[in-house]
Amino acid sequence: MEKTKSYKQFDGYTNYYLHASNVTGGKMNFAAYLPPQAKEKKVPVLYWLSGLTCTEENFITKAYAQLFARKFGIAVVAPDTSPRGAGVPGEDESYDLGTGAGFYVDATKAPWAKNYKMYSYITQELRLLVEKELPVDGKRSGIFGHSMGGHGALVLGLRNPELYRSISAFAPICAPVKAPWGMKAFNAYLGEDKTKWAQYDASELVKTASAKTPILIDQGLDDEFLKDQLMTEEFEKSCKAAGYPATIRRREGYDHSYFFISTFIEEHFAFHAEVLGAGKSG
């Protein structure tokens, strides 16, 4: 693992890393903020999953996350959203499939199956690398994300309660098996068998979740993607039917942007901090 850039920030450091990935078959980038508390002890860690077209840069530069990571003494890891330059035919033809659009699934259909394994990359390879190389407490991990990444956070968290003790999301794609973005990606990555699709759909997974991992969702009511792509109400219905106590908050006047995320990011850190046993400082 190579540290490519480092910036002191709020007495901690925002670092950028590059490493070879056996899972995706190429080089992968991620960013991490290590709060000043990490100089003295291992700290809890939050994994942020970004949305379509994003890289490891978006969240780490736009969300004001470092300020609150320092406040609560939590490390933040922000990976890229897909392999880069894998050479898969068509991977750079559209914004919602291929590069920048890994959807946090393990592709099983050619030509994507060799490289597009973001589910295993996040839950296994990256997690183990971070826990080995950075001063984080892997037993106190949470996951959160936005849009496609909100979908990823819900799915990875629901499927792996032993890895992630808390889950939150901003404007997640809640029912990708019914949403145009999800249907396009799942058909390409997973094929036509919709039983495979359901394994990556939070509204389906929550119905049979093995644990009641705490979930917080914020959704802007002026989000242009709310009705056709995000389908918050589908997840809410599934939670109610399953008796799953998720907190879903609708925010009047907010859209799909990082202006929305930055407004409520402190509340998400506070939510995770309470579950992970992180403290305040500064």
C-alpha cells in the first residue's frame, strides 16, 4: 500500500492511498482521514461508499467529514466506486454502468465478472488492508454512503452484521430491482436471474435480516431522483412489515447534492459514534 498524498487537517491527516487489488485485478485508490486520537490508540472506523460517477475524492473534499471525525474520534475510509481502466468493453460508455458505477456487487456475468467485484473488495480485501495498515479498531466498524453508495451501505451492512455495527445513508437507492439504475446495472453484472438481484436489494434483504443493526436514512424531498430511482417508501414498507426499527427522515427542501449531505453529516457521525462507543473531543 502506497501513500500518495497527505494533508494535515484538524490535527489529524487526510491521506490518499494506492494499492494492488487481487479482487478487482488492478490498482485501487482510497482516501482516509485519521483523527488526532489515532496517534494514541486504535479508533473506530466508518466506511463511506460514494455514488455514481464519484471517486475517493468526492466525500473527502465536500462533506466536511473530517471536522466531525475529529470531534468523535472516528477514522473515515472512502474507497473508489469501481475498478479503473480494467479494459472491459463498454465500461466508459455511460455514467451508470462500468467505470464509476460498480454498484457494490460481485459481477457474475461476462465481461464484468473478472474485475467488477466491489462487494468482495469492500467487505474483505479493503477492510483487511485497512485493519492491518491503519490504526483502526475493526471490531468497531460502521458503514454509510450516498445514492448508489447508500444502496451499497444498506446492502453490505444488512448482509454482514458481524462486520458493520451501524448503517446510515443519504438518499440511497432503496429498491434497485425496481429502479432504472439498478435494473440496468444488475442485468449487466448479474444476468437475468432476478433471485441474484434480490441479494443486492435492501428492500428485500431487510425482510429476512438476521440482526437488527441500527439504520439511519436521510432523504431530501426536493431530490429529483426520489420517485423513479430511490424509492424510499419501498424500504420503509419492508422495514415495517419485518418489524425492523430503521429511522427514516425526510428533509423538506433538500436535493441530492453534497449541500444536503454536508448539512446533516454531523448527525450521522453522532449516530454512528453512539453505536460504536466513540467519544467526543475538541
